[in-house]
Amino acid sequence: MTVRQVAITDVLLRDGFQIEPTIIPTADKIQLGRGLLDAGLTALEAGAFVHPEKVPQMADTAEVVGTLGALAPASRLYTLVFNERGARRALSAGVRHVRLVVSASDGHSRANAGADTAGALRRLEPTAAILKAAGVTVEASIATAFVCPYDGETDPDRTARVAAALAALGAGPLHLADTIGAASPWHIERTVAAVRRELPGVALGLHLHDTYGMASANAWTGIQLGIRHFDASLGGIGGCPFAPGAAGNIATDDLVNLLHHAGIATGVDVDRLVGVRDQLHTLLGRRLDSALAGAKATPARLRAL
């Protein structure tokens, strides 16, 4: 299979920061977001319209999206929305790209959204209708698509049914999330196959965490399966506050490195990306989780791909 281009959405500003114990200043988020865009990334997950008491780091989402949108109007700035109230807040903020979120497993759905999967899907029906009527691009993320911290392994057919319900709401692409980083290439293969049986031709993406060091293997498996949309977080930071034991995301810098080694274009300038990662390292004051963060140099031939 010949692969020429892969699209990466950096989720640092949302998934990366949402579990940080110290509130990240809005100005720093904007500076990092601008740096990511300048490095060649064209899509960012910039925040979430959720209750600020549940996820305090996301309280400034409207300001972050508004400022970055003015600085880079051609970029795609996604925000997460869980319900009708969040959708209306997103529209008030001028958001044009939204991701709906639902968990494939009931246990995580109750912890994350306060309702089982069926209830969360029902709640998204008016939410999606509001967004679509406003001309907003609506995608969807399926949390715990492979493994749940409460319910164990997720039946691939269950994930496929959730995907079908989201597609019926007009959402796409659909992003399958390894929320706790417990999936293996075997999980990726069988779940992607199940979703494609239910929805032939659907555009799929992968949102991978690296708890057990399998994220790169899972990404490469996705490439072989024809997936061309991937989420990643600069430096590999992040995690879900409602998923015990979850570690950070696959690192944007590591994913770019993997793809460039394979001759797959991402549009990302590695030197600029490393510069933004250095800013993130200084801001957080700790070692980042990406493999490249500990490397002394980046192979020159990877920089311009």
C-alpha cells in the first residue's frame, strides 16, 4: 500500500493539558498553539466546552479558540462538545469545527458524561442538529473504543454500533480512541474491521495513548489498514481525568518521526516542532514523554518531509 500523506491533529491544548494539576495560563496556550500552526500543523484540538468545575483547564476555551482563529483563519480548530449546552457555547464563541464525544463502554460513559452510552447518544441528537444547522463541521470521537478502565475490553461490534449511531447524526470522520492506552495492533485490526463492516467507506481516525508503549505500533497498524487521520499530543503529554491509569498520548514529534522515516508526508517542519516542544518543556518544568524529547539530534533528512 502506497501512502503519500497523513493528517495529524495535535491535541496538546485539550487532551494534553486537561489533567495538568496546575492551570496553564491562557497566553501560554495561545503561544504554543501558534507555534504548532507555524510548524505546519493545520489542525488543533484547541479545547472543550465542558463544565469548568469538572475540567478547570478548559475554562478558557472560548478565548483560546477566538485568538488562534484570528491569527490563523485557515486552520481547523476543534473543540469537544458533550451536550446541547456545550454546543451553544461553541457557537457563541464562533467555533466552526466541533467533535462530539461518546464512550463505547457504559462504565466510562457514566464517569465521563454522567449517562450510559445509549443516554449519551440520545443527548447528542439535538446537539448535532444545532451544530449542523449552523453549518459547523461535525466530527466525532469514540472513547474507550478498544478497552475500558471499568468494563474491560470493548466488543468491536459495540464500537461499530456506536459509530453507526454517530454517522447517522451526520458526524465524520469518526475517531476511534484508545483512551487508556491498553490496545494492541490486534485490537486495532478487529475493531476497525467491525466498524468498516457496519459503515463501508467511512473515514476513520485513531486517537492513541501510550500507557503500555504500543501507540507507535498501533499507529503503524492503522496506516496499513488505510487510516489517514491521527491525533497526537506534542511531547506525549495528556490523559483522561475519568480514565484511571491512562498515560499520555502518542507524541506528535514521535509520530511525525515515524511517518517521515517511512517517506510519508505530514507537512510538519520538525525543527520548528522541536522548538515548540522546548517551550513546552520549559513551561511544564519536567521531562516530556516523547522518545525524541530524550534524543540528542533529529536525523537531518526527516526535517523537511
